[in-house]
Amino acid sequence: MNPTQVNPAAWQDHEVIFDMEGFSAIWGRYDNDDNFCLGARWNGGEDERGYPGQDAYPLWFVIPDYLTLSMLERLNTNALQGDLRAANGNPIQLESIRQSAYL
């Protein structure tokens, strides 16, 4: 499943910041919280909903705050050109994510 098509109502102002080898991550607000957080999922194949999901609906799971910084840094290391990229190809700087997360 294309991660840009996973849009559950619980996530607001989110965008895909990592998509590689069937694993994707988003940065956004969850459950109307003012703070941003990291979400992730395994995408599955083209006709699969991936994991997590509920019934036929694909979902994102929230990465706990205590893992967010280390996971963002590792995603940043693995991402093309040394930075995270939004689905539109624009770079997302790790420092701006840190500031919005109050990490």
C-alpha cells in the first residue's frame, strides 16, 4: 500500500517523511494533540492494507516519545542524501522536527 494513501482521522497535519523497503514513517499530530509525534507502519503489497490496520483500513502506530529521537536519527541516516524526504521530495530537516517535538 502506498503510505500517502493511509489517512486515518486520528492523524492531523501529517506527512510521510520516510518510505523505504516496505516501511514508512510519518510526522504529524495524533488525536488532536498540539505536539507532533512520529508514526510508522509496514506497508504490505500493492493490494494489501499492511500493518497496523483495523478491518480493511490501514493505520499508523505512534512511536513512544522515548524512542522518537533515536528512531528519527536512524531514519535520517538511512534516508537518501542524508536527510528525510517528504512524499513530495522536499527535504525535511531533522532539527526542525526536533524543535516541533520539544525533544
